[in-house]
Amino acid sequence: MDYQYEEIAAAAKQLKEKLAGLEDKRSILRAPELGSLYAQIKNLPAEIRASFGQEVNKLKNELEELVRESTQPKIELPLIDVTAPFDVNVPTDKKPQLLPAENSSRHPLMVERDKIIEIFARMGLTAVESRQIDDDYHMFTALNFPEGHPARDDYDTFTTEEGLFAPAHTSTMQNRVLKKYKSNLEKDKAIAVIIPDRVFRNEDLDARHEHTFYQVEGVYVDKGIHAGHLVATIRAWLSSYYEKEMKIKTQPYYFPFTEPSFEFAASCPFCEQKGCNVCSYSGWIELGGCGMIHPHVLREAGIDSSKYTGFAWGFGIERLVMLKYNIEDIRHFESANLKFLRQFS
Ligand code: FA5
């Protein structure tokens, strides 16, 4: 920094040299050289008093900044390309840290999404990311919704002028992951994938419905797979996520891409099924849809449906988290309400 008064410039040079050798860096702010500059101000001629005083303050600020820099622990962040995609399967503690943790906290949905991925990873399922814009083929045709099928109305979402969609569910990824991993089957390995990502719906909002939310899709295909594997997988995962033994109930439902299809509910973890206001006194909480992958969907991806069978499911991540922490309104997640968000950091 430049100083127009020679005396101040000389003191600045001297004080900076002195600072380098000091153990208690803050003591430089009490140095006699600085004190004597301040003491002179009141005796100076009126025409230079203000500018001299400003320069002494400038020197004090510079010293304070140097003290701050030398006393703050150095944060050595590795150089990273923030635009580069990284694999969603990388464990949380190995992911690139963009901000020092003390300046920020992660969103609870992202923390829980990582826990979900980690439990499935231990069960042998790999995570694949979805996309924010998709096409008619992946949203409907590949999932066995022919054109004009009334079930298309259940997935009413935002569209672009070009006729593309913001995906209304993570099932839009089924055809892609079946194609990507079908070579596993020839090597006697299962297709075992989860897709945790954001989805969108044209929805009337309330305490349980958002227009933008997260789902986690699961797709498992191998020889001899049946609905018992589906129920056992979901039950094992839920018991691990809620850290208690969970019961599962399925009831018949309809999805064009699974046959048979089910809605599944888990035993209420709050009341041990005695009945409470969270489960509307039924003892069960509905969590998602599932079923055996329809042979048309397997064949569309080039998989021999007479040889291989599989199951798929879709949970709403917000609903899972609401149940875990007894959160009564889904809209808290996107509210940017720091009082709510900080409870999870
Ligand atoms: C589906 O989206 C199917 N794709 C699930 C599926 C996958 C079935 C694979 C079979 C095989 P559904 O529309 O029921 O199904 O949504 C699944 C879950 O997403 C719901 O149970 C709920 O937990 C969550 N969900 C749905 N709509 C909303 C919403 N507007 N806000 C928050 N969560 C929602």
C-alpha cells in the first residue's frame, strides 16, 4: 500500500518487518510507532490534519488485515473444476468440498439422499442420475404408455415449446439403465441400480404434495426374480434407514410399466402400529409404488423377458424424510427457512 506522508510510509515499512518476527501478532496494533503517529495528529496544522489522520487509519487497517491473515488457519482446498460432473456414488466424505463447512450447511434432502445411496450401495445397488428434461419416448412410450393412454394424465408435468418434459417420475430412466447394464446379464450379474433424483409435477400443493420433489427409483433384473425379492429388498432397506425392524404391506395398484403393480406401505415407526396422528390411526404409512417390470418394458430395452424378470419401485424422498424426523409439511424443504434448515446441520 502507498502512503503520501514519508513518516507514515517509513513507519509502515518498520511495522511490517516487526510483525514478521512477532509471536503475538495482535500486539503490533499496540506498537509505539503507531501510537506516536496518532499522538501527532492533534498538533498538526489544520490543512493537513485530516489527510494525515486518514492515512494513519489506513495504516492501522492494513496492519489489522495482515494480523487477520496471519492468524487465520489456512484452508487448503484442492483445485477442482466445479463444472465437471462427478459420480453420484462417491461417498460424502470423498466428494469435492466447494465451501469450507463452517460457512455453510448441506440441505437436509441432500444429506438424506446420500444416506439413501449409501445403504443401497451396501446392498450392491449402484446409483445413476436422472435428467431435468426428457422426451416423450422415455416418459411414456418406453414405459408401455401407448399414445392416448389415460394413465398419461397421472404424470402431468411442465413441458417446453419443443414438446420436451420435466420428468414427472424417475421411471423415465428405466429404459436407459436397462440398456446400459443389460450386458451384466450375459455375465451372470444382476442389473442392480437406483436413481435418486428430482422430479416435477403439475400439482395442487399441500402439506404432502410439492410441484418439485425427489424420488428414488430402484431397478433389479436377473434370472428367477419374483415379488418376494421385491418385498424383502424394500423391507431390508427401510429397516436400515429407520434403524428399526419395519413391516411392509403391499396392495394392488396400476402402473403401465409394472405387472403386477403395488402400492406399498410401511408400519408406522412412531406408534409401533398402535395408531397415531402421523399414520391417521391406521398403523401404516404409504411410501411409494412398485411392481414386477412389465415384459414390454424389458423387451423395449432388448432384454429377453422369457429368460429374465425384475422388479422396480419408486419412493418419494421427502416423504421418507418427513417420516423419519416427524416433519408435518413438505413445503418446509423448499421454504429457505433457515430456522427449519439449521436443525439438520
Ligand atoms: C410413481 O411415480 C411411479 N413411477 C413409482 C413406481 C416406480 C412404480 C417403479 C412402479 C415401479 P407415484 O406417482 O405413486 O408413482 O409416486 C411415487 C411416490 O412419490 C409417492 O408414493 C410419493 O411418496 C411420492 N410423490 C408423488 N407425488 C408427490 C408430490 N407431489 N409431492 C411429494 N411426493 C410425491
